[in-house]
Amino acid sequence: MQSNPDEPQQHDTPPIAQTPAHVQPPLPPVQGQERLNLSQWAAAGLKAAVCLPAHIGRATPTPLQLFWLIAVSAAAQVGMARLEVPGDASFQLMGWLYPLCTAGFMLFLVWANLSSQRTPKAHASPVPAWFGLWSVAGLPMGAVGVLFTALAARDRLPDWLAGGTGLTWLVYSLMWVWLMLVAWRVTAAVSASRGAQTLVIIGILLIEAFASSQLDTRPWLADYADQEQPGASSEESLTLSQDVFEDQQALLAETLAAVTPRQGEHINVFGLVYAPYAQSVFVRESAMVAGVLKDRFGAQGHVVQLVNHPSVTDSIPWATNQNLRASLQVLARQMDREKDVLVVYLSSHGGSDFKLATQHPPLDVAELTPQMLRNMLDEVGVRNRVIAVSACFSGGWIAPLAGDGTLVMTAADATHTSYGCGSLSELTFFGRALFDEQLRQTYSFEDAFAAARPIIQQREIEGKKDDGFSNPQIAVGTGIRGVLAKLERELKLVH
């Protein structure tokens, strides 16, 4: 049958379904917003760590990826930090969490500078991407910092790096330059804006500078009770017997009889080194100071050592108050009390009550106070005195000992501890910097102290001293300054 051309034709094609007006079709994926797996995120962060471009496009880590990046990085940092503390140590949760407050400031800094960008190429989620990269990128820098600190804590830093020289500051300056470059690479990975990159870098430098100076905490603290007690396994024990007492009396008499009279018309230096706490570090420091006085200041035959430690019981008299008074009396008789200089070096633990810790069990030894030492010195009538106290809270010794003819130097102020007095330490920070390093280069006690002070501060920072700078102190009487200046001139002529 033929169709009628006037009738509408029937077709087999179904009608097109209409989309309701209130339903929006899905948006096409953003071009270039690819996904990276966890290893790719870690690789990108490590590239930024070595100052290479971290190409992540517009990728954003998933919440789970960001968690693992942060968790693994934090675990690595805690593990590396353990190397900073020699010997036994305990984990301090707050010491780890407290410095993390800087992360909040950094995230706000990034959000404030990068999230407002609306260019076509702007990263959609710059904050999590930046934080993921930054968590990984900081690991190599942290490893280098831990290496320096670990070597410093074990007194194994090379002399050119540990001595506060220009090379030392060059290395630390390069560390800050490295930080700036890493911050630039991480920020450039999520933003092409030079202005935003600059602001982020400046902000990070300020935050890190604040953290390094004000948040000096660490996740691991040394177990000082195990390291410093004379009864610890690392220290010998004293055995008392009648023979020991008799031998000590004879040893003191021989030591004092060996003190020779002053010689010549020049200023003579006499010395007394007193280490009453039975711990190896004070034995080593006593020998070092005595050696410097003999070798640098011409005090051969003029130095008396008094030390408490089982290892030297048969060679050095005990450090007791009675032996200290007897030694000062003999030294004063052999010197010109108006012209010569007496150097007294005290090395021990110190308390906030300003008493010098004195232990030599089972021998019972009374503690020494600054007023007791002042009375002994006044009794023997020595005019020119140089006194150095290497102990915690030793700043409390300055007022009782200071005077017109006295120079007093202390390892700390009256409210802070000093550092480097554990059994694993070779020397205290104060004794090492002042006598073993600076006084081998100069004859001026004031110049040596001025040079040693920043070195001590830097080493305490490297060693993560967590109760603030020890803040060594010095007081110089008007009368002794001229005497020491003359001594310095005479020693330079001789050497």
C-alpha cells in the first residue's frame, strides 16, 4: 500500500530524554590534575630536598597519603634524634610535640599566600600538597643537623668546625641557605607566583629562626642519673683502709714539699686545681688545667692538684677542705703575695644553693662554699687572685669572691646549669673552651673568656641543652687588671 505524503511519517528512532533543569551534568576532569602514588610524592619531596624541581603538576595527596608522609617523616626524625644523645636516654613526648607548633604557623603562612590565587594554572589545593612535600624535604637537612649534633655531643667534631672559626659560621650559613632553597623548591611546586614564593620563604626563615632560638627542646633526654653518679658501673669504687689513709697523708706532704719558691723578678703564676667529685671528667679536666698552667704560664713546680677519684688515690691528694686550706698556705709561703698571681680552678657539680658538690664514697667529705674559699684566701693573704669555677649555678660564687685584686670566671650564671659534666664527657664545655682551647692561644684571661663564651653557647645549642644558655659570667677587679696585663706582656717576651 502506498503511503500518503500528507500523513506524518513514523520512524524507529526513540525520542531523546530530557534532563531535568535542577540536575547539573558532571563537570569534566580538570586537565593535568593527575594522581601521584605515595612513592612519587616521596620522590618529589626528596628532589626538593636536594634543590631540584619537584614536578607534581596539580596533583594533591589524598588524606591517607598525607598521613603516611607525615607519619613516616616524623618517625624518621625521632629515630635520627636518638643519635644526638650518647649513652642511655629516655623519650620525652612533650619534647617532640612542643616544637611541632611551628607547623601550624607554616600552614597558615602557606594558606594565606597561596590559597587566594585564581589564575588558570593555580594549584587547586596548595596547602596539603605543600605540606606533603615539606614533610619529606626536611629529612636530609635534619639528618645533617643530627650528624653535627651527634659529633659535638661526643666531642668528635673536627677542630675547624668546633672552634668557632670563620669556617664554622660558613657551614651554618650554608645550612640556612639550603633551607631557603628547599623552601623555594617546595613552594614553586604548588605556585608560579614569585611574590608568593618570596613571602613564604621569608616567613619560613623567621619561623625557623624563632624555633631554633626559643624552642630548644628535643625528644630524647640523657639519663643523667645513670651517667653522672659516682656509683655507676663506669666509675671505680674507693676502698678505704689504714694503708690508704696513711699513704694519702704521706702523699699530701710530698706534694706540698715539691712546691718550689718563686723565681726571678717577673710575675710568677701559682695554681691550685680542686676537683672534689669522684667522676672521670673532673679527673681529666684537673690534669688539663694543671698542664695549661705549667706549659703556658710557666707554673712548673707551682701547681697543686687535689682530686677525688679512686683511679688517682695513689698519685694525687684528696680534694678535701682541710687539704685545700693546707695547700693554699704552702702556696702562699712560696710566692710573693703582693706581686705574684694565684690561679684557683674548681671543677665539680654545683647546686642552686651554691655549694660545690663533694663526693668520694665511702669517704665523707664536706661541701665547699664560696664564703669558705674566700675566708681561706683572705687568711693566707694572697692579693692577686684568678678564680675559675666550672659548675652549675656557679654564678652565685662571683659576689662572695669578687674584689679589687680578683678576677672571677664561672661556667654559668646563678640560675642556670652548665654542660658537659657527664661521665661520657671528655671535658666540661667551660673547661674545654676556656683553658684547653683559648688559653693555649692567648695569655689574657679576659680575652680567652670573651672568645670562649660564644663557643660554649654554640656547643650547647648543638648539644640540645634544654634549660637555656648557661650564660658564663666574669668579674674583673680594677687592681688585678693591670697585674694581668703586665703578666701577659712578660709571657709574650718569654715565649
